[in-house]
Amino acid sequence: MYQEHLSRDKKLQRIMTAALSEIEPKANVALRLIGAIMSQQLSVRVSQVLYSRFLNIYKGKEPTARQILATPPDTLRAIGLSNAKVTYVHNVARFVVEEKLTDKKLQAMSNDEVISYLTQIKGVGRWTVEMLLMFQLGREDVFAMDDLGLQQAVIKLYKLDISDKKALNEKVQKISAKWSPYRTYAARYLWAWKDGDKKANTPDV
């Protein structure tokens, strides 16, 4: 279904070389959000090592939000987290506990509602929630406008003028709107085309 719709854009069609794997919604989305925060500004390999060390604190098992909140900051810093990230990890865990946040609660929300809800947490930005929507909640119609890789891919594919940033953003929004309700798939094709399939499928963390 998404391939037929996206193929109407002839430029995008040129980079749609194969069907994409389906992204299934993940369990324990709150923990995935914590993993995303820990991996910010890090390579995939370093992120995986850091997340593995994090799980080792809890003997290899996925911790609950209460367990994370009870983990001393020094213990989290010892695995390689910065002071800021330790604070943000605890912020998410505290939010989950106080809000009684569940996967079911998030799944019942629209994309915009999830973004508005989770960006209340200090340390959680719109881009992070958009990645969560795409790769953890399995939402099909998300396009992260602030993702530099996506911007660069659209600029290159559509040969856009970058001299006027406001006009550029409006043009990217106009182009991506045509891909709805399958913008997530379009984004994955663009990432795959630009980065050699590094981000086309579900991240490990």
C-alpha cells in the first residue's frame, strides 16, 4: 500500500529500491525513551555498548522505572553517562512513575498528543519523541523535520535551494506532506539512500 502511494512521487520512486521491513510496536516504550536519551549524540556502536552496561546494572534484565529512579546517580555515571544524561534518565523514570505511564496509554494517543505529552520531560525533545513514534510505537506517518540527515537527503534528491532557510523549510514541508499517510516509510527510504541503510530499519536501542 505505502509503495504504491509513495511511487506517485517520481523522484522518491527512484530511491525506493526494495520493500522495507515492517516495524512492529515495541513493549516497554518508556525504557526505549530512556535508551534514546542515553544514545543522543553517540554513534550506534557506542550507544549499544552504553545500553549493555546500563542493563548490566540490573543483571541483564530490563529495569522498571522505579528501579531506575532508585539507582544512584554515581552508578549511572560509572557506565559513561554524563551528569546531564543521568538527570534526564531520572527525569523520564520519575515521569513514568508519577504519570503511571503505560504502553497502552501512549498507543491510545495521536502522534501530536504523544509529542506534546513526552516533551514536558526536561531532556526530551521533539526529535527524540519522533524517533520513538517511528521505531518504537510503529507509527506510519511521522516525518522528523529537524533531522539533519532527512533535510540533507531531501535537498539532494529534489535539488533544493538552501540560501533561504525559511523558504527551504516550507518547501520540505510541502514535499513531505504529499507522502502522508506514509511519511515514516518515505523517511526510511531517504535515510537508506543517504546513509547506506544505516537507519532504514529499527534501531537496536
